[in-house]
Amino acid sequence: MTRDITAIIETIRNNAVGRCRERIEKASRKARELAASGHKADVKKEPLNSEPQCGVTSILKRRHGL
């Protein structure tokens, strides 16, 4: 039973890491394209009515577009 749970957790972790790597690679390609074309990245402004989000994922998404 313990090995089943460990295998499930390992699978979930590997899937999550894989998705993160894909997003990082996508952001990297976008940055290279913007640097090559000489354009500045579009800066998204946060709506004034929204409550600030303090999670690590939210901060990374807002700052780096991940």
C-alpha cells in the first residue's frame, strides 16, 4: 500500500515538474523573440479592484508571466 501511494505521489510530482518546465521554456522562447525583435514586453496592469494575491505562484505569474 505504501509503495502505491509513493508511486502516485511521484507521478503527480513528475507531471507538475514537467508542466513547470514547459512554461519556463515557453517564457524563455518569448523572451528571446522579444529581445531579437527589440520590442519591449507588454506590461499587464493589475485591476485596481482586485485583492492582492500573496501566493508564490501568483507572484511568479504576475512578475514573469509564468
